[in-house]
Amino acid sequence: MRKHHRGSCVRKGLQVPGPVPVHGASSGVAYDRSVISSEFLTCTSHVPLLQSVVQCDPFGVIVRSAEQDWDPSTLLSALSQASAVLVAIIGGFLVSRLVAISSEREGIRRLVEAAAGRIGHIEADLKEAHRTRLDRAERYFYEVAVEKLLENPSLDLDALIQERVARGTAEEELKPYAVALRQRVQNAVQAINLKLRKGDTRNLDLEDLVERGLEIPDAHQDLYEQAFKRRRAFLPKPPALSILGSTDLFDYSNLAAALRPDWAIAADVRRQDEEIRAEADLKTQLRAAVAERDRLNEELARVGKPEGVAAAMWMLGLLSLGILVPLVMMAFEPKGLDVVSKILLLVSFVIGLVAILWYVGWFWLKIGSDKTQATPGRSSEAPPR
């Protein structure tokens, strides 16, 4: 025979705690907000329904204060998980945006490298074309300048350049060559005068001066020959018996230039015009290539600082605190949270959620506000039918 007593329920080693004193309705005091405890459910499952009120003590076992059952880790865990979801959303957006930016930067970087290579090729071609045109202008200037400088070493170079400047060549480009040419002429005349001896006549050859030690650079062979001929004209004439051995009776050096046909002169002029046109085209291509490279560099710098990514990273960092702070608080196993702590946690989460919604709305409006730019010189309206 089982023995029952008020306030306890013993069956198979199960013991239910004694009654918890509460204020009943008969005392005139309102009951506190309560929940049904697990002990009462266990007791009623083994006791007949009519005896459960007496044996299981509903006022001592059923009624339990809400503050005794509430666990603060529930709120902390919920906030941590919700923050993790928001962090995952922002993190996924950032990753996709950064991948797109990286691929765009790589494409622009390759275009910049291609533009730099194209500029290098154009500069090499332009340098060659410039050198070809300038060589022709220098040869044209050389034909007359040497003779005039031999006649008058102190000749005004500016006047000589204005007289013999070639088409498509600026006077400033030819001035350094003219100065260097006059110096070479003076050096050649001085070197030849040092090798002349008393008693030399017009039968003297340039090879005789070479045998005496005259050094002639290969690039200045023609210059030394003209300077020697000019200087030999002032030497005394040889005896009458040696006139037949003189090589100065007939000079054919300028005969070929004087007898040039008109078609050869026209061909030189046409070739000179082609060289000038080719150089001008290369300069135009170079300016266009440099402008394209500068535009790509500006585009690369703009892509390197995308709009909105910095704000998203700040939100990601702040929302990460919504994961870290609850985890740290749960690690210390708090017994409870005061009202201020609860309000701060909830307000922080709401602020983060509002910030994300604002960012998404701002980004959507920014994309919608971008308008297609019309091509310069063309109307954006549809053409009439």
C-alpha cells in the first residue's frame, strides 16, 4: 500500500520538491505571471486526475516565477546568430564586388600594357622617320655650307640656315648641326695647314699629307677633301714642265650635280614629301596612343577606389562585433542581464539591420540613377522616320 502525503510525490525513486509558498486568490493578492514546471507534469503523469491536486500541490509545484526559468544565453545566442546572418550577407556582397573589381582592374591593366607597347613601337618608328628626314636636311645644307664656310669661317650661321633649310625642317633642328659643321671645317683646315711644308705646290695630293701623318676620320673624308682642294688653290703653281702632271686642270666634282635631270630632282622632292607626311602621321598616332594610355590610367585609378566598398567594410566590421560580444558574454555564463544591457544589445542589432537596409537602398538608387551618356556631336533623340 502506497503512502501519500501532501507536497510530495514519490514513485520509483522520483521525488518532487515541496510546495513553494505563493499568494492565492483568497488572500486578495494577484498571482505573479508563471509557467508550468516540468516537475508538475511528471507528477501528474503518475497520479490519478482527482488526486493530482492534493498530491502534486499545484500551487507549490506548478507555479514558478518567470525570472527563475529565463536564461540570458537565449537572447545572446539569438543575437549572435542573427548578426552572423547579416555578416554573411554583407560578406557575400563584398566578395562578389571585390572579385568583379579585381577582374576589371586586370583587364584595364592589360590594356595599359598594350598601350605602352604600342607607344614604344610608334616612338621607335617616329625616331627613325625623324632621323631620315633630318639626315636629308643635313645633306642638303652640307652641299653649300662647307664651301661657304671655307670661304668665310666667320659666316653668320642663322642667315645660312635660312637660305638652305629643307622643307619640313625647323631652323632650330638644323642649328646644332650647323654649329658642329663649322667646327669640323675649322679643325680640318687647321690640321691640313699643320702638314703643309715650304715649297709645296699645287701638285700636292691629299695622300701626301696622309703620309706626313694627317689623320682623317672616315666620316669626314669628303670634308677633308674639300678643305684640301680649297687650300691647294692658294699654293704656288708648279714649274711649266710639271703642269701636265697636275690634277687640278679639270675638276669634275660638281659636274654630276650640275647635270642632274629634272625627273631625278622631282623624285627627290616627292620622296622628301613622303618622309614629311610619314613623320606627321606617326606624331598623330603617338598623341592618340598617349591619350589612350592616360585615359586607361585614370580608369585604373578610379576602379582601384570603388564607391561604397569602404562603407560596406565598416558595416561588416561593426556587425562582426554583434557576433563577438554575445559570444564573449556567454563565455562568462551570466546569471542574468539588466534592462540596460538588454536595451543596448537590441538597439545595436536594430541599428545594424537599418544600416544594411539603407545601404542596399542607396546602392539600388545609385545604379538606377546612372544614365547612358550620348555620343558627342549626336542627338540623344531618336532619328525621325
